[in-house]
Amino acid sequence: MTNEFILPDLGEGISEAQIVKVMVKAGDAVAQDQHLFEVETDKAAVEIPSPQGGTIDKVHVQDGQTVNVGDVLITFGNGGNAAPIESETKPAKVEPAPQPTAPPQPAAPVVPTPATPAVQPGQVTPRTGGIVPAAPAVRRLAREKGIDLAMVTASGPGGRVTYEDIERFEAGGSAATPGADQAGASVRSSRPMPVTGILPDGKDETDKWGEVRVVPMTQIRKTIAKHMSQSMFTAPHVTHMDDADITELDMMRRELNEATGSDPKLTAMSFIVKAVCGALRKYPIFNSSFDEETSSIIYKRYINIGVAVDTERGLIVPVIRNADTLSLTQIAGELRSIAERVRTNKFDIEDLRGGTFTITNYGAIGGIYGTPVINPPEVAILGLGRSRKQPVIVGDEIHESLMLPMSLSFDHRAADGAQAARFVNELISVLELPARYFLL
């Protein structure tokens, strides 16, 4: 008797996933809840556990393969001891995996060693077999850096290897991975490639003009590309740009942080989120979605603000739900929580869903104005540029002011330029007169 295990439902709206790593092979005996695969989908990495114990008869997928929900992943042979495998399987905690920062190298073989003395500074303790406990993102990072997890000293709960452990191992002068040059790039060609930055792992080929590397897109980049193409080719984008003088706001923010001991720390984003909520209540067209099939505009009675976060593996947009019901300090706490969850890779797919309006702060990296792409099914997105001090004429006098550039991209099917201008003017009026926050 054989049992087939299919790819379970991984969450709302997800129909496919990319197999990042197959962790078992035919003939393996596995225990119930043992991890079988690491898959990537919709900005998340998920470990798929086994729904039963038994012996694997056949593995139907391989690394890098894209599969659909319902596709057969594994066939169990005789010896299975579980009830039907339909899909009581629940995905493990969703954790984003970082974008490749260096091409993966072949891991060094794990050589069982006898017990070793206590670890000295700069040394690591090799393991002697078994699965190394680590989050999917950590395992992927180790593969990309050519690090064998079994050689890394774990500091996490239950002997789990953490990001910090990988960083310490890498900084500790570990031996270079065979077949890698000093820059960390794989040596795959008889002619060394010019040092122009580290390329992700892929297939080296040549075109008419020289050497190239072909790198398949990850599932995350496929998802981003699909959504952005849908947005750009479906919604007619228009971007309205203006500046807000946040000099007084910045002074008030600093005074409040000093008075409260920065607990929680009020950032400029806290005030901007609060101001956006007030503007959305006044101009609800920008808190809606456009239904192309019925030619209807769906106004949302709730305000869920997505805040775009730049990570090593791509743009992640966690959502602050019912943001209009939160105080400034509560918003600051939510922003801090978002940053912590993204930093430690501890958020669920649901944390990325249900947004009604998005804010993206590219100014934190650099840049003044931009044309941000709308995050469907929303109809608008606010881009924030780098705030900078500028001379501003007030009456007959020149003042030094802290100016914040803003770029509002909106779907011209749902709204017009005049509405966008009024929306941005409302934001400016609140940002430039901090006392108005008490009325929001």
C-alpha cells in the first residue's frame, strides 16, 4: 500500500511554490513532522513537515522545481503509520529567506569527530550527524555562503543555528571553500571573470559579445514581477509630487522622545502613518480598490497601512491593521514590531495581506523623488524621499527648513489629479502643523 503526499494549501491566494531544497530521498525512513522540503512562495520560506512516519518510496520533485497546490511531492511505501494524508499538514512558521549575497558553494563533507574540548574563541564545534536545527532562511544563507551548518556552533534555543552564528563563523577566518576565489565567487571558467561584484549562482554561458551568467528567477522575484507587471499594464499610473516642511514636526518629535525616554521611539514614519490615516478618511477614494470586471470602486471601511521594508531578499510589505484606530505611540510600537519581525524573520504570510494603502520610504537609502508602482489591488502608494535642509523664503525672509519630498502614485481609473493634489495637500497641512495631530 502506498500513500501520496501532495503540496498542501500554504495560505490565501497561493497556488504555486518553488522547491528550494529537497531534504529527503527515496528509501529514507522519516518520522512524523520531520521536515521534507523547504519551499518558497510569496515572499516567504516555508518548511513542509511529514504528515506521517514511514519509508519514502519515491520523491516526485527536485530542487528549483515549481509545483502547484495539489501536486504529488512524495509517495510513501509500506510501513506508513498515519491516517490519510490529505492536508491537515500545516505549514511551519513563515520566514523570509535573504536575497543571495554570494553564490552558493558546495558544502564541505561532514566528518564525524570524537568529543572535543571546550570551545575556545574563534573555534567551532562540529556536529556528528543528524539534522542541524535551523530556520529555512538560515540554512539557505549558509548554502549561499558555502558554509556547512554542521561546523557552526549554535547559540539559539534547542541548539538552533542563528544568523548571528553564521556571521560569527564567517568572520572567524574559516577556511575557504574549495573552488572559490578570494572574492567568494565560484571559479567556473578557465578565464577569471572581472571583479565587478559578486554574481548569484547560475549557469555560465557565452553570447555574441562575451561571457554571461544565466540566473533563474526565484519564486519571490517571479511574484514581484507578476504583480508589478499586472499593476503597470493594468492601472494607468500618474504620480503627483510635492514637499512638506517638517521642521516643526521634527522638533516636536525630538522633544517627545526626550520626554518619554524614547519608549517607544517616535520616528518620522509614525507621524506620517498617522497623517496618512487622517487624509484617507477625508479622501476615501485612495483607500479603495478598482474592480475591473464589474467596473466598480470598492471603498474600504477599514484602513490597513502597508509599510514597504527593504530586505536582502526583496521588498516585503507587512501591514499595520486598523492603523486609523491607533495612537501615535501605538503606531510607533507597531512599526518597531514590524522591523523586529522582518529582522528576525518571524512573520506569517497573513501579515503581508489586506493592505489598503502602501507607504514606501526609498529616501532612507537615497533619492528625492520617485514613481512608486501601485501595490494591487490598492489604487495608490506614497513614496517618501530623503528629507534635507533647504533655504525657504517665508515672506521676505529666508529660513532654513527641513523638507520632506513626497510622491503619490495613483490609479487614474479610480481618481483624478485634482483629488491627488488635495490628498497630498491634506498630508502637508498636518505634517507642517503638528498641533493638528491632536485632531486626528
